Amino acid sequence: MEQQVITDMLNLHLERNNLSKDGSRSWFVGGSLLGGRGLFATTDIAVGELVFVDAPLVVGPRTRDKHLPLCIVCYKTGCPLFPCDKGCSLPICSSACELSVKHDAECSLLQAWKPTCGSSWSIDLLRALVPIRALLLDEQQRDLVYTLQWHSGPQHGSEIDLLKSSIKIQMNQIEEQFMRRVCAVMDTNSFETAAIVGESVTSLRGLYPMGAMQNHCCTPNTRHYYDSQQRLYVIAAIPIKKNEEITMTYTDLFWDTTLRRRHLAATKHFFCTCSRCTDPLENGSLLGALRCARKECSGILVAVEPLDTSTVWECRECGLRLKNRQIISIRSALGSIVEEMIYKSPKQMLRFMKSELSVLVPATNYVAVDMKLRIISCLGRTEKFLWEDLTKDELSIKEKYCRDLLCLIETLKCGECKMKGLISYELYSTLMELNKRQFNEETNIEKSESQFQVNEESKNLLKTAILILQNDLTAPKDLLSLVSGMTKK
């Protein structure tokens, strides 16, 4: 399809959702070297500048068990759920949700198909809710769905098979074909969005046409977040030059090349060939590096040809080479060991980091990085490991790990990414706790954080965290409360 036609359809989508900026825009659709088409900058875009805001064509529950069940109107989880009395067999949490106008159209659709689950609600119909909701799109919106990339295969559309086995009156062929197309498009393009329900966050999935046009890069130049209406905000994380492609990441920034490329092949049906994937050292981060198999050697093993899935690995010090199947075996064993640790307490993870893991892999390895991230996420934030429970040594370890990860972000050239905001706030909170304790020890006077002077580093860390996370619904609650208080003042 011609790029101008797609651009016009995207503009119409934005206009319908009141998201156009007086006809001006900082993007255009063009041919991409990363794959097919993509979004490109019409002008230079500065760090922190809003690139675009997008609204979902359709949004609803994710299909995995760990995200279900939930109320299909308010998305509340962990509460009693009841089948809708009107006969659609979807779960609701209250009469208010059952009578909500947001539920009327999908409820009528399912009533007409006569669900077979009797007086209970159906988990299978819940899994199929997103493609069911897609049937409510009008012709223009459906045309936009058909412009988005998709892949065929037996793994796509299983929700429709579940739907068909749960109703008496079968949908017509056109409806079924469209819903299967929606499933394939969602599998290729959907975003994990969220809804705030009381004090908790419910993970959802949504189809964002503008977001779907962004191609993947392992060092993306944007970050994104969502508001309470599940609108998608895309922000420049590093400077973007005029005519440069606007990219995002479909993977975790801290995964190594093997993990990232395997994930992209399995979920998005392509192998990334960006500059980071091509570099055996991953921009100098050494995320995939393993210890040399020779006991007397202190060198590291890296992939000789990272884009070749069967490449040999070579020690950069002694020249030892290992076949790919040996590397696969080592990584598999490593994964099994670590899998047992990720559900342990922070103290157990710390002991594992200091003893076994330091022997198994270099400190730069993605497994060690992941463990550091888990530890700093727990210390100060989980039961029995709140700030007042932590020892000075544990606070010092958290400080070190935060600094290690911030250095890694700089090495990877990820700019003002969301991870930088999160870790900057964790480091700020850690330094504040350490400073408070030191002040109280020296003066023998109990004071709160607000009663002693904040040093310049802590101010800059907080400023960074606020700039990156201030509008993000999934940001730490205490940071959002702090921002709210500052705004009121």
C-alpha cells in the first residue's frame, strides 16, 4: 500500500481521537531499512520531546493465565467475579460494571451466539474478548487494521477456536476471518498497556496503529508510557535527526543478543540485524560474555559472528573456541540455576550473587545484570525488606548495583529511557536513606528526609526520575505522590 495512503489513514485515526496537533506532525511514513516501512522524523526532535500520542483501536485482557481472570469492564483482579446476568458469559465484578454502556455492544454480540457455559462465566470467552471487541470497529477502523503487519501460522488465532467451541450459533465466515486477522495482527503488533484499579495496576494489551508503525531497534531512540485512558505517549529518549527513523524496542534493554534475537524470531518473526546485534561486544557492554572454559584463563568468551545462530565462541584472551552447541548447553544450565533463585528473598539472591554467580559468569553478563535489577527492585520495596529493615551494608549494595546499571545504560547508549528513570529514583531513594541515617547518627536527632539538605547528586537523580516518569502510570507510587505534592506547591 502506498505510504501516503497509510499516512492519511493514520491522520484520520488521530483526528477521530482528538490527537492531531493542528495539522502539524513530527513524523512521516517511509520505507525502512529495518524492515518494510517505518516512521521517520520530519524535523530534528530533541530529547524529552513528545513525538506523538496514539489511542488504541481495541484494548482488552491479555491471554496468559497469570493475567487472568479479571472484570471485563473495570479490569479489577483478585476479587469475586460473577457471570453477566444478560447471558454473555463474561465475568463482571459488580452490577455497575454489568450495566455499564461500555459492555453493551460486546454483550449483545455474545448473547446472539448463545454461549454454552451455562450459569458460569467462561475463561475461554475472556481470552477471545479482544477479537470480539474488534468486530465493533467501523469500516475505516477495519481498513486500518488490514494495513498493519501480520503473520500466519497455527499459533495465531487460537482464541477464535476457543470461542467457536463455546457458542451454539456460529459466527459467519466474514466475522471469523476478520477476528483471525485481528489475532494475527495483535500477536505481531500489540502493546502491553495498563489500567489503574484502586491501588493496583492491571496489565492489558492494546492495538496502537501509530505504535505499530514503529520498527524495532535494540538501542531505540524513543521511550513510551500510557495515561489512565490507555493512550500511548512516545517521547524522544535521544536526539532524533530530521529524516532519521523513529524506533522503539520490542525486547528488554538488558537482554543479551542471543536472547533478544531469539525472542524477536519467536514473537515477531524476524532476526534483528541492528548495530548492537552485529557487535560481539554489544557496544562494549559484554552482556552476553561467558567465562573462558580454561581454569587458568581469566578471559571471556564472545560470539565470533553474532548474527549467525550457529557461530562459534572465542576467548578474547587465550583464543579458545567453543562450538555453538556447547554454548547452548552452558546457557541452558545457567538458566536452570538462576530460575531457582529469582523467587528467593533478596538476602538469598545476594548470597548467590557473591558466591556462585560470580564464579559462573562475568559481572557484565545479562544474568548478573538481571539479578542486580531484581535485588534493587526488592530492597526497600518489599515486605520485611522495607527501608527501615535494611542494614547499612544492604543499602550500600543497592547503591552500587544502581550505579552499575546506570553505567550500563550509558554504555548501551539508551539515553533517557524508562529504565534510567526507574533506577535513578531507586538510587535517589537509597542515598536519601543513607544520608538520613548518617545525619541521625552524627547529631543523635531523629529527622525525616525533608529536614536535612539534599546534595546536588541526589537533586539531579530526582530531577532525571521526574522528567522521565512523571506522567507514567506504572511509575513508583511514592515518586508520583512526590510529583503531585510538588505540583500543588
